[in-house]
Amino acid sequence: MTSTVNPVDERAARAPEFPMARAAGCPFDPPPALRDLQQEGPLARVRLWDGSTPWLVTRYADQRALLGDPRVSADIHRPGYPRQAPMPPGGTGVSFILKDDPEHARLRRMVTAPFAIKRVEAMRPGVQRIVDDLIDELLAGPNPVDLVEAFALPVPSLVICQLLGVPYADHDFFQDNSKVIINRNVTPEQRSAAHGNLIEYLDGLMGEKIAHPVDDLLSGLAERVTAGELSRNEAAQMGVLLLIAGHETTANMIALGTLALFEHPGQLALLRDTDDRRLIASAVEELLRYLHITHSGRRRVAVEDIEVGGEVIRAGEGLILANDIANRDPGMFAEPDRLDLRRDARRHVAFGFGAHQCLGQPLARMELQVVYGTLYRRIPTLRPATELERIPFKHDGSVYGVYELPVTW
Amino acid sequence: MKVTVNQDKCVASGQCVVAAMEVFDQRDEDGIVVLPNAEPPAEQADDVRHAAAVCPALAIEVQD
Ligand code: SF4
């Protein structure tokens, strides 16, 4: 049997399953198998849930080059695209993150204005108030408490609701549905139903904004719908994307980052004892690099043959760019496994790279700077209320973090 | 030092503004990069080079 197998097939047959498991004792580090692959060479084959064997790209420089390469497509409908999960029955519309230019650029540019640096900076005092008020409530409430429910999730949810113009009173509804969407272990039917719920909800809101526009992001989209530049369904899709992306990721960075700091008390002390905005900003970049909570890799498909490190990725073959291990590439960051809030980590790829780099990153950065710069200063005795071994980690989601973080002070 | 930007490539990430606030700015309507000063003074050279390095769209070119 072996004599007829060509080397490419043989490699695919040996491909390890992806995603890979983290080491039990190191919840902040990428899976050890990813490190091994990074050391072995620039490209590996991995096996996905559907039996397909896309390429895995593990090194920092290769990832940046490929994410900026026009021969690489983000279009989920192209054959060979490495999907995270089965497509829901009947399919759903997809937002611009799963499309290529010029369609991607057309849609993305409709929502970039509120994320410009000056606009985001203008929101900083409001975010500071949200954070301060939540800390007041935390201190007045039960002790110990779950930091995820009481703080990590409300901060970004309140902020994104204000920015979009979504009533925060509905947060249970959209948080429950977005939890289903980002969970890898639900059925396609469940995911489709949750997505449908959110689309219906945003479509309803869009109707209100079309009738009575105010000064928020959804009203801006509503005006474009009225002007015929955008369909109402496209607008609802964008609303869902921004709502989910706006709270899930930042919430996980807050809770997981706090836990990582608990495990590195010297680093936590740096934040507790400073009001130097440069140090706080640098600490946020380092936590983004070190934790890298989007751990399912960026997904792409080659549209032409591309050579990487002497090997050829053929047109139509899928690519997974594992950003978590790229951020720990010793070729880019010295002692990459050390959390060092003073290092210059700004070139990390936690937000991706290329045309699809995270749209909300200025907002995420500002929120994290306010949170990390405030929480430990205001509650200097903040500490975990349980052992690390008892904390439930989100191994099953497309965003990594903790389900719960009991804290005391 | 001479700087050029490609507005067609720019994805409005604002990373250049964070890196070199005196050199780069963003258009109000859509956050696309604008360049009020294409020949920044030498003391801003490091920040400008950093901006070019972090720009996700590779939209910034620097000539010494
Ligand atoms: S860093 Fe690049 S993509 Fe971002 S605003 Fe500046 S020029 Fe545009």
C-alpha cells in the first residue's frame, strides 16, 4: 500500500488534529504541539473536524507576509476554505470579515469612522466612568464575586451598546445568543438559530433607527440603508458582528488578563502602583501578545500558488495562521514565554494583520487601558478566591478565556 | 525623511496615529489616513518608522 502513496498524501495522513490541546498546567501558553511544529518548519499540515488537511503557518514573519498577500483570500465560500464548523443549514449571510476586497473594503469603510483614534479618545472619559461605577458596585456587593459577571462582561457590553445604540437592558438576550455562536461544540442548527435571533433583533432595531435616527453607529448605517448604499440585511449583519466582537473578546481579555496578573504578582504590582499612561499602554500590548485570546487561527485560502519557505501552497488549499504561537515566536520576541509588561510588544499579531486587521482595536485598546489602569489601583488587595486548578477555561470556544473568575479583596 | 501614504490600501486602523500623532491623522468621514506633514523632522523618524512597521495594510512608505 505504501509504495503508491505520494509524500504529500502521506503527510496529510499523518496530520495532527487541530485545534490542539493546551498543557494542563500552563493555561496561558499555546498548545505544546504548536510549539513543536513552529520549531520543525514554517509549514505543517493539520486535520480539521471535517477531515480536511489545510496548511498551518506558525511563524510570525510568514503570517504577516501571508495576511498581507493578495493571493490569499478570506472568502468563506471559496472551495478549500478551512471552516471552523459546519455551515448552518441553508447558510447564513456573512459579514465583511469573510469577504475579499473590493466588497470587504466597501462595507468596512462604512463603519470605520467611529473607530478613528480621536473619536475613540473622546470616549475615554465615558469609559472611565463606566469602569469606576462598576468598581463602586463591586465593592458594595457580595465578596467573593465572579469577576466575569460583575465586571469583565459588563464593561465592554455597556461600551459597545452605547456606541452602536443598542439598549443595554437586552444584554442577557444578546450575550446568551453570542455565547452559542462562538462555541465550537454546538450543532449547526443551534448556531444558526442563535444567529437568526440576533439578526432578527438587529433588523428590528434597524427599523427603529431608520424611522428615528439618532447619533449612534446603527443610525449611521440606517442612513446608508435609506440612501440605498446598503441593504437592510447587510446592515443587520454588520450590527451583529460588531455587537459580538465588541464584547466577547474584550471581556475575555479583562478576565484572563487579570488571572494572568494574579499568577505574576510582580507584574500586577507594576500596574497597581502606576498612573503612567505609557506604561499602562505598553502593559496592554504585552498582555495582548502574551494571552492572544483568539486561538483558532486566522483562516484563509490560497487563490494562486504561493511559495513559503521552499514549499508551495497550491491554489485552492486552505491556510490556518496560528496567531497565538506567532506571538510567542522567539524569532520575533526575545524570551517570548515571559510576561514582561515593560517590553515593546506593539508588533504582536493579536489583532491580525493585513486588510482584515481587527476594526475595533482602537476601542479595545482604550477600554483595556482604562480597565488595567484602574481596577488594581482601586482594589489593591484584589486576588483570586479559588485555586487555578478550579477555574474553568474556555477550551471549546473560538475565543479563549475563563467562564468564571471568583475574586476577593 | 519623506513619507508617503496609500489611501486606497489604508484600512483605517489608526495604528499610525498612535505611533506618530504629529505626523499622521485620519479623515473624519471614514478614518482613512491623511498626512498633514510629509516631511517630518528627524526627531520623529523612529516613530514614523514604527508606524510603517505596524501599519497592517502596508500603506506607509518612508524614504530617508
Ligand atoms: S496604520 Fe495604515 S491602515 Fe492604519 S490608518 Fe494608518 S495608514 Fe491606514
